[in-house]
Amino acid sequence: MKNLILAAIMLLMSLAGNLNSQVLETPEFLSTEVAHSILPIDGVITYLPKDTGFIEQTSAISNDHVWFKPTANFFFRPEGTFNNYKGAGLPIDTGGLNFYLRGDFGARISLPKYIDMVFNLQSYGTYTRSLGPLDPKISLYEAYVEMKKLDRKGKMSLRFGRFSLGKYGNEILVGDDDFTQGRSFESVRFRYHVDKWTSDLMWVQLYQPAPDTVNFDWNHPIFLATMNTFNVSPAINFDVNVPYIIDQYNSGYRTTVLMPDVRFFGHVGQIRYSAEYIIQTGSAYAVNSDTKLGDVSANAMEISAGYFSKNNKWSIDAAYYRGSGDDATGDADIKSYNVLWQNEHRRFGFIDVFKGSNVTATTLHFDWKLGRLVSTGLHGVIASVIEPYDKSTGVATISFNDIEPIDDTDLGIGGDIYVNYFYNHNLNFQLSYSMFKPGDYFTAVNGTDFSEPYNPKPFIEETMGRVYLHMGLRL
């Protein structure tokens, strides 16, 4: 047994030696570009600095060699919250001090004929003063095979196994998850790519716990989609996506929903723009039968415009977002927008106090690169609910029967101030301070504190805060 282990170690060292002998490397200190960002790409800062001149250690894939490349992603985020901070869909945080730790460890094995095999293990833990360690286990995050050249011209590729879907478009439906625990599924993805056109066809097996009312074998949802991007010119580009979800449990019903999505984007000179609209249409069935009980009719839209300087040192963007709500939550029709895997950070900031359903939000973002290694910026948001008795925004913690009739729809106003420090191409830091001043609606749907009978007051009325330091290491 010891001999086998020794032989395996010698083989890996031999492969590493062959790999390093053919590496092309650009010394970091010779780079004149801005820093290479490895911070989570689901962040609110859409245009993080990236060193376009940085060349990662790579090797040419040969038909008669096997290449082995270890990979590692490590994120650590201590954070503090204050003034009865309440995250979207969560109870009020009484801990005040939380730690988040994520580690992805694996490798990419390149085989002859342009075939890659990738595997990654992941550990993700949440540690709080009030709850203690949550899910510190190591699990299989990704394990897939990618055939990168199905044809001679390399236009077609196929990936199958368990992998992260990544992000599409403005992440209004399918967004990244680098900031928290990784999200991956058993999937098959066929890609066709040419200079001005990329199309993905995918089948994704979802997993959703069966509701308590089900006493039979539960069929997990299936996500089917075609995701397409067309690049006509710098000024005219568009996405046409058609996802289709079968048997997703939503709002007490089993739903089957088609989600056509169109987005136009581009830039003219130093002005950039984006406009996106998505419809969700389908049927709502009884959980334990095929009886149709209602319809799904929801939508979301987002428009944005921005300006960036000629030297790309600073930029400013404004956006308006709207995700539909349900005006009659007591019937079987579903009108609340299903956010699915939406990236809410990039549109609402890091305060995380509401979701992208049943909400309108106006945002303003300013980013300024102070130098090659440091950038800073501001992000502000003003938000309101659309339908006051729809809980899909993730704000209310009490029953609507326990409060007076709601007339106000003001969620509140919030913002982020951040500083990014790019230590080198493998290690980055981000310090962020987020605040949110709750509006009358937010205060009303979170109840009243009667601990002092002669001086009752809302549980949440002061400006909530969240400060964190995010450290990211990537190999």
C-alpha cells in the first residue's frame, strides 16, 4: 500500500514538472495594468478592475499528454450587524457578529482530444454568536466532463455532470453565487459559439424538499432552457432566453412556468445602457393531483444607463427595477415574480433586507479607481413594495391579521460604501459598510415591542447597519 502511495506521489510530481516546464508566466511586478479582481463576481460592483495583461500559469493541451491543475477558492467574511438588523426572509438578527467561511478545493484534468474533467469539493460554514456553526461539512460541489471541441472548428462543446450554472445576462433570473454557499446541479449543457453569437441548451435537475402535505413520491422540478446572446455591434447587443420550469413548488402550489426573457444592451461612446423584460406565464396545480387551480402571470423589468470616463477610472450608473406582486394572495393565481437565482446584490446592494419580488427600486452607483490596487465607490437604493399584502418581498415577520390596515408602501432607503484592495493576483480584500433606513411599511410589518407596556415601540425603526470585511484567495 505504501508503495502505491509513493508511486502516485511521484507520478503527480512528474506531471507537475512537465507542466511547469512549459508554463508561460508574466511576472506580477512587471504588470502595468490595473489589478486583477478575484472578489465574488455576484457583487454590486459590476465593473471591478481586471488586469487584462495578466497571464495566468497555463499550458498548451496536447493530444498525447494528461495535464493536472489544482484549483482553490477561499473566502472568509467576518461581519457585524446592529440596530435589529433583519435580512430578507429571516428573523431579526440578535447575534450581531457573524462569520462566513467558504472553501472550494479541486482540480482540472485535461485529457487528449480537448476533454477536461473538473471536480471541486466545498465547505461552507456560518458561525454566529446566537446559532453556532451551521453546515461546516465538506460536500461535492462540482464534478463534470467538458468536451470542448465537438467539431473541427471548435464551435460546439458539451458539458455534463454536476456544475454551477454561472450567470446569464443581467442576472435577473440566473445569477452567480460566489458570495455565499455554491449552488450546483446535475446538468447537461450544449453550447454553440461563434464570433457574434453564443447559444446554450441546458437540462438541469433541481432539488426541492417535498411539502408536508405530500404523502406520495415527490417529483423534483426540472429546469430546461435555451440562453442566447447576439453581438451585432458595440452599440447593439441582445439576449433572448427561454427558460421552462416543470413541477416547482411555489406558494402552496405545484407550478409549471415558461419564462421568456429579452434584454438589449451596449454602449455608444462612453454611454452604456441595458433594458430587460421577462414574463413568467404558466399554470398552478394542486400539489397531489393534476387539477389546475390557477394561472401564473408575473413579470419583471429593469432599465439602466451609465457613463464611464475615457481612461476608465470612474463610472456612474442609474437603474430602475420592478418585480411584480400579487394583489390577491388568497386565490390560486400567482402574480408575484419568481426571483429563482436572481443576483440581488448587484441591483439592491449588500444590505440584503428585501428580495426582488413585489418591489420597485431605483438605484444609483458610483465607482472610482483610486489607483492600480485600490478602488472605492457608493451605491444607493430607494425601494417600495407594489402590493402591501404580498409577503414575497421577504420583509414581513408577523401576520397581516395582527396589524392595522396598511396604507403605506415605503420600504426604505439604503446604501453601501466600499473600498477594494487588490493585494495581488491571488488575494483581494473588500471592506464594506451598508445601511438601511426602514420606511413606514417595513416598520409596520415587523411588529411592535410591548416589553415596556407604557412605552411600546416598533421592533425595527432605527437605521439598520451591516459592516463586513471580505477576504478572497484564488488559485
